[in-house]
Amino acid sequence: MNGAGTLQLPPQASTVAADIDALYYFIFWGCAIAFILVMGGMFFFMAKYRRREGVPYKPSPSHNTPLEVTWTVVPFLLLMVVFVWGFKGYMDLHITPANAMEYSVRGKQWLWQVNTPGVSTASVNEMVVPVNTPIKVLLQSDDVIHSFFVPDFRVKMDAYPNQYTTMWFEATKTGEFDMYCTEYCGTEHSQMFGKVIVKTQAEFEEWMGQNTGRQEDQDPAEYGEGLFVSKTCATCHSIDGSTALTGPSFKGLWGSQESLADGSSVLVDENYLRESMLEPNAKVVAGYEGVMPTFTGLLTDDDIFCLIEYIKTLQ
Amino acid sequence: MATQVEDINPDIPSDVNYLNVTKGLKSWLTTHDHKRIGVMYLYSVMAAFLVGGMLALAIRLELLSPGQTVMSSETYNQVFTLHGIIMIFLFIIPSIPAALGNFIMPLVIGAKDVAFPKLNLASYYIWVVGAIFTIVAIITGGVDTGWTFYTPQSIRQSGSVIWMGLGIFILGFSSIFTGLNFLVTMHKLRDPKIGWFDMPLFCWAIYGTALIQILATPVLAITVLLLAAEKIFQVGIFNPALGGDPVLFQHFFWFYSHPAVYIMILPGMGVISETITAFSHKPIFGYRFVAFSSIAIAVLGFLVWGHHMFLSAESEFSTMIFSFLTFFVAIPSAIKIFNWTATLYKGSIALTTGMLYTLAFLFLFSIGGLTGIFLGALSVDVHLHDTYFVVAHFHYVMMGGTVMAFLAGIYYWWPKITGRMYPENISRFACLLVFIGFNVTFLTQFVVGSKGMPRRYYDYLEQFAPLNQFSTFGSWILGAGILIATVSLLWSLKNGQKATANPWGAAGLEWKTGSPPPLENFHELPEIKHGPYDYDYLYGGQKPTRH
Ligand SMILES: [Cu+2]
Ligand SMILES: [Cu+2]
């Protein structure tokens, strides 16, 4: 997080945030004043006209057309200001600048798959973008409706399985920003969570350059350990044998005989592990549901190799 | 002091009344008396409310800390689904119309019963069947779709959501029949001396509600039928895998559910018009404005469903129209708030429990309404949509509005319904707890949401923990308040002081018969000299006014 934002709103980190916040606080103060006036009246009357013995009843008018027309028309005019202002801000959110970089974001139960222009493999739950550059996001979903939300940018859009939707933003600050799924999508809805990482132009180019995977001299198992977290395996698989998560634990998996849902069993070797990642429903482990998403296109061959090396170390 | 023109609290005998004319369970289960049916509804919806409330406490308990606190994410999702469905379809929709409306409406228009007493009883049984069906379907099918059951999420795994839908379908018929019955009753059985504008505003609200019930509820039924047809015949309607369109489902759903919001709130507004006048002994300020705003809300309520779909790939043009209309429909509600507040001016205000709930309504419903402006403003809604801000907003409207009004109505009419007075001080204390607990629970959720926490989240980031904890503490205070209120009301059934015919000195016709009323409401219909809010006549010695 950069800075704490205001009491009610998160930090502003995009070009549209300031205008949206200004409208938010305009409404807030308008409402606060209206509320205090009405409640002030209510509490005042409540105290002043509390029923007391011996106070005679004094009839008072129960109708006043000018007054009633006033409190109909004035709020209406104020609301029209809010309406026009809100609509203008909304159009700013909808008109994508022509020079925007085009990212593709796919929601699937329960992760975000992000394709950066110019990078061949997709990243998971992580979106790396350059600062001060308009970014267009083409949204889609593999299964149910999801919704892509970055509070610090004040942008949000639903992702559908049968159509594309788009949105855009331009980050004005570098750093890491939370991104959420805001359309209820099932069991792990609240785990469909990631980061938008905003880098300076120079850092971004450097990242693009080295985002070709593992360094020559890096240990595969060590690199695999990083992938285990960054590719979200950790949300469904434990490494300590605990079975509280959606998928089986990896502890002691390597070399064991795995019993499958169809009653057969299989030796856990490199090919089985590879297949489990690319075609998870080909062999479903007994006692589990086949809900693991396929990682085809999300993992390079080297990534798969490194993950396998890592799983081997978990004895 | 002005002379009192008539006996405000006449000594009307009530030894033989609707509660004791016949005895035994069977006499209740086969009754055609609108009052008994109202009472059966009252107990049933209160039971639903308590169950839904316990589920709410479970939700808040789970959210006490990030990660798993007491239940798994599957259970959590089922719990909030059950909470939403019970509170909306089993509790709020029938609460005021079917329970209080049934009891009070025929009384105040001088009728002996509703137009179709047997249909009225049938509505109740349909409600019971629908309620059982729905709950069984959710629990056995493990439905975890939320009360909105958006496709394709809702239809992916099993068919259980269709069963749940069928339950709601059945409940819908109960609602339609009740609405129809009330409309006919008000047209046909209203005493000829009571003109449309002599009706209490509660009846206007019930009238508006009945209109929506009849016109909107069939859309829900159609939606459920389409879901079933899609499943059985495998034709694509809502399911993208079959070529259907999930956005279409949202249109159908909100075309019912937005008007349904007014099915839920209009009757509450009606109750408030009764209680605020009765406890401040003042004619309602601007009768016609309030009456017509009920009808305006009922009509305009049909035109704003799209404001739930600003981020659902809706075109910019329709988004603009829906945003505009949303601000438009805010006006009648605002008018009512101003009119109620103005009613207090120069009144003679008695701070009974019913009045305290009325004031709580004004306070909380104002917040609910005002925060709706944030959500209607398009650019701000993009940020707030589907966050906890929305959760807080509709709880302020539904619980802060309808439930407070329901409680105000219960305390106001309790002597009439049961023939007993409730214990005043303990009830006031419970009301205070409810008010404080409610604000602690939900005010925090506005901030949680505007800070960015999405709704329907089982788990959340550390940064949201303090506010969530605060909210959970609030839910305990709220729960304690409701518990005390429930126990003391039940206690008063046997032990409460006997009520007189008109303990509040109110002007409505229902107070001119015994507490509780006799079987056919009045031993003999009293002469109707004045309108339902004519306190200037009753206490001020002025000429009776008719509207
Ligand atoms: Cu989600
Ligand atoms: Cu709505």
C-alpha cells in the first residue's frame, strides 16, 4: 500500500481517482448536511414537544404547499448535479485512449490469468504495468461471471464467459496495488485475489527483458518453490500434509501410489505430475473434486520441470 | 383546555373476542378470520426472522478474523445464501403486509374481513409449503449461490438451485394472492363513509405494495420456469454453455427484485405514517403528498432495475437512463421523510417504544436512502458496486427501514392484537440496544466497503480486520436487543397488563373497538365522525375534517 488514503477511501493511484473522489465527497457532505438538518429537526421537536401533563393541545397547520414544493424541487436539482457529474466521470472510465497498451485478463475459478503484450506466457494473479501509460484491459471468463476490481484505481468491470468486456486505467504511482474479484463466483471467491504491480518505464522494460523465466544458474527446485506460490498452487495444495485445502497435499506425494477416483491407481512420476498440471481432469485423485484449473499456457516447459523438481523435495 | 368532544378511550367490552370465541388448535388452523391469519403470519415471520438473524450472527462470527474462524468457505457461502433467502422471501416480503396488513387493514376500513377469506387462509398455507420447500432445497442441495443466484454460477454444479427456485415460486404465489385479496378488499369492502382520502396512509402503502406484488412477482415465476426449462430441455436461455446469455438472467432477476425492494419498504413507510401521528397526536403533514408518493414509488420502482447492472456490460446509454431514473425515484422517499419530520412539529410526543422505533426508522432509513445517492452516481458506483458499501446500504434500508417499522408497528398494535400491554421500560431498553448494535454493525461496513472490501467474502486482508471485528461486536449488541425484545413480548402475552380499547389515545378506527376486537371486528360499526389523523378534532376541539 502506498499511503493510507482518506478515512473513507483508499489511496488514489490512477488518473480518474481524483474526480471520482471529489464527487464522492461532494455527495458525502451534501448528505451530511441534509441528514443533520432533518435529524436536528427531529431531535429538537422530540425534546421541545415531548408530551407533558397540563400542556394544552394547540392545532397547527398540517399542510403547506410552498414548503412541500420547495423540499421536492431543491433535492431534485441537487440530485441532477450528482447525476450529470457521475455520468461524465463514467464516460471518462469508458472511453479508452487510442494509444493504450492492450492486456488480456481472463478470470477462471479461482484465479486471474493475465497476458501482457509481448510476453508469451501468462502470469497468474499478477499484472505488471508501466506507470503513466494508459492500459486497456480486455476481460473475459472461462466459466462463471467474475469482476475485476482495483480499489486504488477506482476501476471495476464484470468478466463474462460469452462476451468480452473492456476497461482501462492509467496508473499514476508505482508500487503494488490489490486486485480483487467482486462478483460472487463460488467457494474460493475471496481467494481470487492478486496484485497490480506498477513499475517505472525503465523497470518495466527491464522486467519485460528478463521475464523469460529462470536464470541459467538458478536451482530448478528453488525456482519451482517460487512458482508454487506465484502460480497459485499454494491456495489449493499444502506442503505439510494438512488436508484443509481444496486439493491434496504435496508432502510425500513423489514416488507414492496414488489412488484415483475411478478406482485404479497410478505411480506418481514425472509424467503423471506433468499431466496433472496440464490436464488435471484426466486422472482425478480419489476423494477430491476435479476443480483444478488447467495450467496449459500458464506454465512453460521449464516451469513444469522446476515444479516437478520442487515436488520431489517435499518428502 | 379545549373540551374533549368525544370519549377517546371508551370502555368497550372485549371478554368475547376473536382470540377466545373458538378454542383449540384446529379452530386456528381452519380459521377464516383475517385477524387470526394475521397472527399466524406474525408468529411465522418472526420465527423466520429469528432463524435468519441467527445465521447473520454466524456470518459475523466467521468474519471476526481473517481466514477460517469457525466454518469452512463452503459452509459460509451456504450460510449467507440461507440468510439472504430467509430474510427476503420468508421474512421481509410477507412481514408487514401479510402479518400487520392482514390484521389492521380490514379493521381500519370498517370491513368485517378481507374479500376472500378462504384464499387468505390458502395464502398462508402456500407460504408455509413454500418456506419448507425452499429451506429443504437449500440445505439438502447445499445451495451456495447467494440470494441472487446469478447464472451460470448457480446452474453449474447441480440442479438444486432449481428446487430452491421452485420454493420461491410457491412463496411468490402466496404473495400474489395476498396482494390480490387486499386490492379487492380495499375497493369493495371499504365502508361507504370512508373515502379514498379518508383511508389511513397505511392502506395506501398496502395498496401500492399489492400492485407491485401482482405485477412484479409473476416475472420471478417466469424466471424460475425458464431456468427449469433450460435445464430440462437443454435450450440456451441463461446458460452460455448452451448459447444463452447470463446478462438476460440479471435483467429478469432485477426486473422482479427491484420492485420487490419496494414491496419490502412501502408497507414500512405506511406503518410509520400511523405510528408517528398516533404517538405525537398530530395530523399527518401533507396527507396527499405522502399518499401519492406511495403510488409514485410503486410505479417508478418498475423503471430502475438496470441500476443493479451498471457493470454488467450494459450500454452507456441505458446506464445513463437508469441512473437518471434512480435519482428520480429517490424524491418520493425524501418527501416522506420531510413530511414525517414536519408532523412532529408542535405535536404532543409520547416516547413509547413504538415511537422510539419510529424515530429509529427515521434516523436509519435516512442514512439508507442517502447512501443510495452514492450508488446511483455512475462513476462512484463503479468503485462501490459489489463492495460492503452496498451491503451496509441495503441493510440500512431493509433492516433500518422495514424492520424498525415492523417493530414500531408491533409495539403500536400489540395491545390491539393481543389485548395485553407489553412492559414499557424493558422494551425501550431493548430498542436502545437494537439501535446502537445496528449502527455499530453496519456503519462500519460502509467504510469497509468504500475502502475496497468486496461483498460475499469469506476471507479478507489484514487491513480490514479492525473494522470487521467492530462490526461483529455490534452484531452481538443487536442480537441481545432482539432477544430481550422477543422474550419480553412473549412474556407479556400471559403476564402483561390488560389493554384498554385505545391505550394511545389514537384516532384510527381500529381503536374504536375492543382490544382484542370481536370476531367480526366491531360489535356495531361506530359512527365515523372524523378522519384517521384528526387530532385537531379529538384534542383541539376543532371541526372534524375530511380530506
Ligand atoms: Cu469471484
Ligand atoms: Cu434496485
